[in-house]
Amino acid sequence: MNTNQTAAFAVVGHPNKGKSSIVSTLAHNDNVQISSRSGTTALADRYRVSTANAHYDLIDTPGFQRPRKVLHWLKTHCSNASERAATVFKFVNDSDCQQQFKDEVALLRPIVDGAAILYVVDGSRPYGEEYEAEMDILRWTGQPSMALINPIESSDCVTEWQNALTQYFKSVRVFNPMTADFEKQLELLQTFAHLNPAWSESLNRITRDLRQQRGQQKQHSIIILARMVDDLCRYQACQKLLSLEQAKRVEPVLARQYKAWMKQREETAIDELLTLYAHSQTRIAIEQFDLPPDLFDCDEWFAWGLDKKQLISAAALAGAVSGAAVDVAVAGHSLMLGALGGSLLGAGSAWFGADKLVDVKISGLPLGGHQACVGPIKNRNFPYVVIGRFLHVYQQISALTHADRSELTVSAEDFKDRVDNLEKAQQKSLHTACERLIKQKPVDDLESVLRPLFD
């Protein structure tokens, strides 16, 4: 039996117990094939998890098919316990066994080569004695082992599995690869380090690296948002034409081009986010990801961005209305702010910039001809809507495990509360930045302004 110097874990068990899902989530790799059909994994597939300073291997194996017959073979070729590991090695390398027990040979080979064992069971199905042959075989290898209870449909049978598994494994954990958050994954990795003390140092380095990588992903997400919101608030679609009549005729075409560019820019940012978190299979959902209702549905803007009162308060903090209003907002005199808000609300949608979502301007050119321009959007809520939509998608993607291949869904969430929960100085910085964005003025520290929204 070989000694594997690289930390390696063979994920083994009965078919359809979520072995591939566990490998996918822990490897942060959604290219691992997952299916409810038995026998999807026909060979042992090795996936390397690499970080800046270390790496380890996860091995996705076929499921046990005839464990009782395999155990019988082992027992007939072994005279005492001291020979068990060598007998398993002999089984794996026996040509007849390789023909007769292909699946068991494939799943046991990485173990006899030095991999630790992660034995996976379904916590939503009852425990049965038929599993004991599998566990006996694994125990014969003499390799470090851990049992993972995957509650695929429910946790109904977790307790009975725990009672049984502790008879065979020193470490038993409940782990759902579809919902396990980042901390849960790291917790499992830290438990791995106890399976083989020789691997502890490298696995601890990997844990530290993954935490650092997670922080870098968040920082890059902030950069993606900062660039996108600046682009969307600044963008104009312009076209030069010979006559005023031509300019008027091109208005609807230019408006469509403008909206298409804006929508594509938002989708590009989402695509960058998916790439950042290594969700290559989720990328297909982009085509169905028509961020409801869509970027130009103003009726939903107060759901995605701020409500009217929040916008007025934001304008006061940003200095976009009278100096007295700023004093009122900072001092927190809600009665006076309410009176101010009522007057602005009573002025209709003009103050919010929503009379006409996208302005079309036609102007004469100094050397003759005309130019038609669409945009930029003047609505005060627009930058908040863009930020709120992106934050919601970020929350989903950053929390999405790589075993979860479901399409992303989007609905308005708690952006208003998120803004209200910022410290007053952070709110003021955000509102000042959004006021400048909507006026197409530069915001040099936009990334630092947006960072508190990600915490």
C-alpha cells in the first residue's frame, strides 16, 4: 500500500447518495457531473483543489454495487486481521476481480494508494444492514475515515444513521452539499486535517488561503459593481444626422439601442460575478435571467431601490435640497423632514426625474446637421436600483454551492433596510455618491462607499 504525500480523500458510498454533489461543493467545481441516475460516476475522477500555498485532492468514485460478494471474497483470502489491508490491496490488483467487481475496484484503488475515506449516506432514508458490508470493507483498508450524512430530502433518519455510523467511524458529520455555506465547508476541511496528522499543516494553509480568497472575491465584486453603476449612469447613445427630420425618425431606434446596451452591461457584470465565483454551469441561466421586471420598469424601481421618503432624506443628506433640509435630516427631526418630504412629493414626479425615463435630445451641430442623443437616465432612484439589483444577485451567487445547479431567481429584497442600517456617515457617503452619479460627476472613492453594503 502506498503512502500518499498529497492530502487526498476518496468520496465513497452507495449509488445516488450525493457523493458527486459533495465533491462539487468542496472542490468549488460545478463541472463535476451530477445526476439522480444511478451509475453516473463510472470511474474514479480526481479533482485537485489548489490555493496559493497548498492543494489537496477529492476523488469521486463509483458506488458500491456488490459489497457482500466483495466482502466474502476478502474473508476467503484473509486468515487474520493483520492481513486485511494487504488483502484489499490484493483484491484491487487481482485481474479476475477487476473484471467481476469493476466498481468496487475503482472506488478502492485510490484508498489503497493512500487516500482517506469520506463515506457518504443519505440521511433521509432509513439505515439498513445492507450498508454494513460496505463499511466493513472500508474498515479493512485501515485508512483514516469519516462518515458524512447527506440529508438529501429530509433529516428524518439522521439520528439512526448517527447511531450506526459511530460504530464504524470515529468522526461523523451531517453535511448537505446543496446548502452548506462557506463556513460549513471550511469546518469540514478543518475536520479533514484530523484524519491524517501528516496532512494537518497543508490543510490548515488551504483553510487560510480560502479565507483570503473569499475576501478577494468580495473586493472584486465591489469593483465590478462600481464600474457597472458608473457606466450605466453615464451612458449616452448618440447619432449624427443630416436633418432634423432624420433625427426625429431615428429616436425610437436610438432608444432601443440605448436600452439594449444598458441591459447587456448589467448582464456582463452578472457574468463577471459568476466567473469570479467559478459558477460556469450557472452561466446558462443568464439567458433566462431577465432581472424582473427589467431594468427599465419604473413601476418596480421603488421596490428595488429606495422609496420616496428615503430618496428625499438621501437628497437632504447629500445636500441636494436646501441647507435647512440637511440640518433637519442630520438632526433627525422627523416632523420637519416629513413636511419637507410632503412638499417635494406634492410636486409630482418631476423632482425625482421620472417624468420621462430616458430623454431624447436633438441639437444642431456647429458645422451643419443634427445629433440625437438618448440618455443618460436622470431619475434619482436609478443608481440605487442598479446597486440593489446587483447586491441581490451577489448574495445569491456568493452563497451558491457548486452542487446547486438550479437557475438563479430574482425578487426585490431588503436593500432599503440595508441602507437604513448603515451608519449615518456611511449613508451620507452613499447618498452623496449617488447624487454625483446621477449628475454624471466622478466619484473617486466609489468602491469604499459601496463596501459597507457588502458586509
